[in-house]
Amino acid sequence: MSAVKANNNRDTYKATAVTLMVLGVLYLVDKLIHFSAIGLPWVMNKDNFLLYTAVIFLFLKRDKSVGLVLIGLWLVMNIGLIVALLGSMSAYLLPLALLIIGGILYLISTR
């Protein structure tokens, strides 16, 4: 196995391990203090677990492709939230943002 592949595997294992530990800690803390009782119900929203994983993979892996794909999936799954956050902004902002993000990802993928 080449050194590059070994490092990529090591990065993946590290990011996966940290993700599992963070989710485990979140579940334990939720059992003790109940995030919803202190006004933070979104912390344990299952959709956000994908976002947590994406951020961890972006920070811990040298190859950012997995983290970027996970963030893209989170964005697609939560498009309603994003549209609600944009609220009064122009109807052209979301499609423009999607085009820009897609263009950036395409440029990254062709390097």
C-alpha cells in the first residue's frame, strides 16, 4: 500500500473516530441536561449530525472531498431551513449560491 493511501486511510479512521466520540458525548450530555430543556433542541436534531460529521471531516482529513460532499448533502436535505433563513432576500440568491458552490466544487475536483 502506498504512503498516500495509508495516510488517507489514517485520516479517515481519525475523522470517523472523532465523529463517533463527539456524537457519543452529545448523547450523554443530552441524557444529563436535555438540550431541549435549556432552549437548544437543534443540537440533537438528527439532520445536524450530518453537519457535525462534515465539519469534523473537513478539519481532520487532508482530502476535503468527503467533508464537502457531506456539507452538500446537508444543504440539500435542509433546503427548507436555508430558504427560511434567506427569507426576505431575493429569489435569485439561492440559485446563485448553488451555482457558485457547484463551480467551486468543480474547480476543486479538477485540480
